[in-house]
Amino acid sequence: MRNPPSHLGRKSSAFVPHDIATTIRGHGSGPLAGLTVAVKDMYDIVGERTGGGSPDWLADQRPAKQHAAAIERLLTAGADIIGKTVCDEFFFSLTGANAHYGTPVNVRAPGRLPGGSSSGSAAAVAAGACDIALGSDTGGSIRVPGGLCGIYGIRPTHGRVDATGAMAMSPTFDTVGWFAHGAGILRKLGPVLLEPIGGQHVPISHLLVLRDAFEQADAPFSGALREFLGRASSELPAQEDAIIAPDGFDEWRNCFRTIQGREIWAIYGRWIEAHHPRLGPGIRERMAYAATISQTAANAAREIFSTARAQIRARIQPGTIAALPSVPCIAPRIDATPEDLDAFRSRTMALTSIAGIGGLPQITIPIGTLDGCPIGLSLIGWAGADETLLDIAIALAPYCGAAHQSR
């Protein structure tokens, strides 16, 4: 049996049992020199098998022959890779619970879920086990655990980070994202991971406060976010009340769910039918649903997707950012009922579908606490506004940290 890695300050619940044996040292110099990184178990690391949250998938894999592109860039920039983190099985959940490896401890909200699917990465940063953590975001897997664990996280513009060597879920929506405990460190990864794009820097001239998104959140939660926007108003344009989904979120949510399901089954369906893996609760049912999605249904969803993307991008044009809750409430309790978790997932998907369908960047900022649990505000930018959002997070950081109580 391999000896467990000896990383000081490590919280073992965040890391997979098949973790790397020793730290992988970065190249000694560079913008990330001296910083430690934990990596979601979906990125290839030379000599390691990539598990995707599934012991059965892991057992069927061979050790990677080369690093994933994002891993290579982090190492070249000087960062040290300290371990591989737990994720939801095949990334098909938002709770952060894994039936095989357990639920990473959310140290900033004891007894509550960390959020998924990048749960271990977020939990590791929140616990101080690393400076940075690499995750991914398809339907909210950076934004949700970032919000529930009280840390910074960014889902980049779709396609701006090279996903070579990463397990896919739904390529229409998949992005490579990351977490950090501070806005400054989060910003350091921008030049390292983001692909350069043309065009000039666009100053922010409009801030849309998405009223229909705020209405998805619990009233005390929404109130605390609005109070923050008021407190930090000197760093932001004048607020404009706005509706992003005039016909409601149901059609967007269902369109996202259909495309995601069709694509994940196209990637893993044949393997699942051949190997009959032990799928955990929730994952089993979602995969069964994914297997039933027809090409006709997927084509209809694609039409809705195209219309919705154009509508979202027309509203969030260069120079405009939009504010919304990262999640609709504080972290659900670990023993929450399936019905409560379904309601949480439905409300959350309404929020995360906006940037997901739009292919837009979104950053989650830990603004404070409510009843002792973290609360996160999100900002969505136009396509390519990733650096702008990273800069805004730094500007807003001095206003974060207030505590609130439910009234």
C-alpha cells in the first residue's frame, strides 16, 4: 500500500483515496512560485489514473502519459500540485456528496454540504489545505461550492481555458475553473490559464441587478447581497434593475438539462452499459434519465439554447456586468431530505443556467455570512470579460466579511 501524502494542514476528507504519493513540484520560478494547488480528480496527471468520482471508472483506466494542459501550465508557472480532490460521480450533481468517497467537510459551514461537483477542491481551499484549487464548471460546479464554502471562484468564458486532458461531461457547457481563498491569488491564475483574446479592454459602464435571479433566493439571503451592493457602490456603476429571463427560467433549465444529459450519455453511456458501475444515489437516476433523451428532444433543446444564448448576450454586452446570487440559500444540511435537495438543485440551476447557456464568465465572491454560513455574490460579464471580473473581485474585497442574521 502506498504511503499517504504528507501535506501539512491537509483535510483528508477533501482528497481521494488514490491521491498522489508525493507533491509534484513546479518549475521553481514563475508567477505562481510558492503556491500550492489541489486538483479535481478529472485532470490527467502523469503516472496517475483519473477517476472522475467513480471507483469503477478509475479501475478501468491506465496511468496518464502526460499532464492535462491546465496542470502543465500551473507547473510551468511554478505552482506545486499537492493532491487530487473528491468530486461528484461523473460530475453529475451539485451537492458535493460522493457515495464512494464521502462528503468533503465544509469547514466554514459545519454539518452542511460543500456543494459540487468540485466539492473537494472548494473544501480544500476553505480548510487552508492549499492556496489554489483546480475545478470545473458545467452547470455550476465552481460557482455553487465557491458560494457554499465561502471562497472565491471563477467559471471562465466557455473555451478560454484549454481543457485537453480533462474528463468531459457536456462539452457545450464544460469550462476549466479555479478557486482561491483570496481575490489576489485568484487573479494570479488569469494570465497563466486564460487563452489570450483580441480586442481592447472595455470599461464597465452598466451594472444589471437581475431581479428575477434574486427572486430565486431566500429573502434574508437576497437582502444581505443587496446590502453588500449598496456598501460597495463606490466601486461599481449605478445599479439598474433588470429581468434576464422574461418568460421565466423553466425553459432554460430544461433546455440545459436535456443537452447536458444527451452529451454525458454520449460520452459515458456505452461504458456504463458494458460495465454496470455502482452509481450512487441521484447519479444513478440522472444517468437513467440521460439514457432516455432522444435526438429529437436534443435538437429541440438546441433551438431553445441558440435563442436563449443570443438573448443573454444581447443583454450582457461589453461594458455590462450582471449581479445575482451564486446560490439561492446557505448550504443545505448534510442530512437534508431528497425533496429539499431537489428544490435546492432546481433553484440553483435557474441561477447557473444564465452564464452556462450564455457561455459567459462568472465569478463568485464571498461577501460575508448569514446565520454563521457563507454567502456568495456572483457577477457575470460579457464573453472575454474574465480579467475584468478578476479585477472587480480585488476592488470589492475590502467590503466583504459582514455577518448577518435571519430576521
